[in-house]
Amino acid sequence: MRYVLAFVFVIIGVTRVDVIQRTEAADPKAFDLPLWESGAPGALGSEPKDVPMALVRLPASDAPTGALVICPGGGYGTLAIDHEGHQIAAWANEMGLAAIICDYRHRGKGYGHPAPSDDANRAIRLTRAKAKQWNIDPNRVGIIGFSAGGHLVSTILTQGEVATSDLEKTKADDSSAVNAENADPISKQSSRPDFGILCYPVIMFGTSETHKGSEKNLLGPSPDPKLVESFANHLRVTPNTPPTFVMHTSEDKVVPVANAIAFYGAMMQNKVPGELHIYEYGRHGIGLGHNIPGAFDWPEACKRWLRSRKIIQ
């Protein structure tokens, strides 16, 4: 019994260490920092749930690297921060990319639209603002999302600033500040990704193919139909949408593969460069797809695509 208790204690200890906030001073390659130093737009308080974070994990590299902002899924009600966050960051680092996990606000923390979009846009701006300090090429900053995080990313790819709050737009566009040195320099950075990656994404709001839980958590129980339609992101693709890699599985019963097909079809109509990979096997939420026939290859397929676009070497 002593050995069993000791083992449990060690496991608990590791878990607790993982959730302790990391500082850049303690580890310049793995640290966490708030997306807004002076408070996020629309924040309901100052508790940890009200403070969206960037969990920064940098690779060992002498030359400037690309960067990947990571948006885990969770139905806009929680975050699958391990297999769609930390594991994806480790994969990105292995490819030589800086990884910035966006610990965004959601309904489980008391937030709906526009908080997730505010946070994801801010994560991209922060990455570019810190490019020199973090050894990042600001012209190779992309974003990846899973499930509802994929919906969030598709919103950023197709709507960008349009989906942010009026308060955040005011911060970003404020050129009337008396003292320009007091203006937020991060807000002046572009939040347009250079590329996107969508993994079993929620896309089709307002249809029988959507994930109703994600729609409700983001927009509330009785949203205006026009608001719902505005987040059907396959209808928002334009020729200006960044190049995008899309993956899904036919076996997914939670978010139908029709979501990915609709988005990629819109990409083709608008001549947006990208790839679509649909695998036969794999339940919803497979993350990196370890040990799943066929789907285990998607990280390598994505890596080949990133290399073809000169995002990675």
C-alpha cells in the first residue's frame, strides 16, 4: 500500500507542476503570460478564468522560426488543453515551429462571443509583437484549431477583425491617443494568419450538420438567426482567406465530415490554396491520431504541406 500511495503522490505532483504558471525568467523556452497586461476586453473580473493566457513553447533554433498559435477544442465550453494543446505544441516544436497555446475564454468560464475571437486575434498579434524577442519570423505565423477550436480558427481565417468586440476594435484602431507611446503596441500588429490548419472543425452553424453545443455555448440559447448565419464560416471564405490545411475523419459522429468538405469546397471556389485529408477511421477528438489506421498520418501530411509552403525547412 505504501508503494501505491507513493505512486499516486508522484502522479499528482506532476499534474500540479504542469498547471503552475511558468515565467519567462524561469524558463525562456517555456512560459505563460496574459494576452492583455491590463485586462482583456469585456472581462467580467480578474480571477484566473477572466485572464486569457498565451502558453509559449519555443524550439531550440538559431535562425528565426515560423510560429503556430494553437486553439484547443472543447465545444466552446471547456478546453482539451492536453491532447489538443500541449501535445500539439510539442509536435510543433519538433518541426521547428514556435508554439503559442491560446488559453481562450469560453462558456465554461462565463464567456461567449466575442471573447474567443478577441483572444485568438490577440494571440496572433502578441506573437508578431514578440517576434524579435522570441526569434520568430512574423511572416510565418499560422493558427491551428480542433473541433470548436477549429470553428474559432475558421472564424479568424475568414472574418478576422470583423468577429472581434467593438472594444477590441477601438483598442486596435485608436489613433487618437494623446500620447502615442501609451498606445498598446501589440494591438497595432496584424492578426491575419499566414496559414491555417483545421482539424475535424465545426464549421456549419445553423444547419443540421453543426455541433449544436458549440453553437449554443458561443452564441447563447436563443441567438438572432442572422448572427448564427454569420458564423457559418464556409459561407465566409473569400479569395483573401489564407492557405489552409483541413483534416477530418468519416467515422466522426460528433462533428460530421460535411463540415470540412463544405469549407474546402468554398476554398476551391475561391481559389484558396490548401489540402483536404479525410480518413476512414477515427472518432471525434483524435488529436495527433496515434495508432489510428490512416489518420495517424495526418501530422506527417500536414508537415509535408508546411514544408511545401516553406513554413518549415
